[in-house]
Amino acid sequence: MLEAIRIVLVNTTHTGNIGSTARAMKTMGLSSLYLVGPKTAPDGKSSALAAGAGDVLGKATIVDTLEEAIGDCGLVIGTSMRTKTLSWPMLSTRETAAKLNTEVQHHPVALVFGRESNGLSNDELRMCHFHTFIEANPDYSSLNLAAAVQTFCYEIRMDYLATERANIQAQIENEYPLAHDLARFYVHLESTLEKTRFIRKSHPGLVMEKLKRLFNRARPEALELNILRGILASIDKQHQKLVTLEQSDNDEQTKDSVTQK
């Protein structure tokens, strides 16, 4: 999903900023770069500052207008240092990251950065659904373009990773065993209880029926069932050791008896 989040630079003046932006994007897993009417096309300086992100720079899409860059996007967020007399919904960097990661699952999204000198124009800001800002030092909030891109890309990646971890954890915690998994568990449980003589084959009673009702009511998750199977396996292993040891003792006793005779 990170690769589908579009970073758009409008009328970039310094080619080095384009290369630095590509590098900032790649370090955080983003790769879709759009350039709207750059003053100068990416050059050697761009490539030098892109460092190992030449692939992001090489695939950058260059268009003439912002409309072309965002035309197929369902969500567009514009960066702005000031409101410019516009009363527009404002998002923090983290709110921006969360919204981009959520909506990119349904349609292309774009985060738009303006000119190094004066940002986005009012007309360009009106094309955005939301405006966003970096909560920098109010006494000195000036950031280099690439540094601003890096800040947003970092927040986007952190939000993405947090969501992935939460999804994985939820999947693990909420994954329940299939019916045949439970059936195998009950067979294993009964076998172990017979080995330990907790259940006698000749008089099994209702122990297993009650245990099945207990576990069905508790509805153990897949991971929990695996733990229970592991416990049974460890009991089986110890029981086998005791049986082997007992058999060995019996063999020794038999040997001694034969020797004495």
C-alpha cells in the first residue's frame, strides 16, 4: 500500500530537492513520485542526491498541471504553512498518515507539496480535500522541502507498520481451530488420559463427554489449542520414558532370576 501513496511536488525550483525527496521516500517504502511543472527536469544533481533511490527518481511522472497529477485520486491532502485566508479542514502529520493509509486501500491518494519559496497557491489548496501541517517550532518552522517530505513519509510508514502489527496480532488471537482440529485434540486427550489411567477403557464413564463440553464452551483459540496439544505431547513423552524404564527393570529382574536358577 505504501507504494500506492503518491507524493506530488509542484513547481520545484531546485533539482537537488527532487533527488532528496526520492531518497526520503524510498527509505520509508514509498515510490510513487509526481512532478508538476518542475522549473528544471531532474538532472545529475538530482541523481547524486537521490543516492540509492535512483529507481524512484527514474520512474517519476512529470506532468504540466496539478489537475493531471491528482485527477484519478480519491483523496488529496495539501501541505500548507498557513491557512492563506482559507478555512479548510486541517490535519496533523499523524492524522494525515492515518487517513492516507486508510483510503489508499480503496483508491489512489496524493500528498501535495508546494514550491520551496511560497508553497501552494490558494487555487491549488482548493483542489485538496484536507490541508496538513508539521507541528514545528512556532518561532522557527521553516523546513527544507525534502525534510518536510521525510517527516510525512516517516509518519506514514509508522502508521502503516502499527496497523500491520495490530492486524497480525488480531489474526493470531482470533484464529479459531477447525472442527477436525478439535476432534484430533479430543482423540489425543483421551489417549493420554488412558495412558495415565485417569480414564479406564473398561469403565470410561462420562469424563470425555464432560471435558468436550468444557472445551467447547471455552472455545480455545488455535494458539491455545496448540499449547494444550504440546502439554499432552510432553505427558506422553514422560509416560513413554517411565514405561521404558519399567520394562528395563523387569528385564533386569528376569535376567537375575534366570541367573540364580
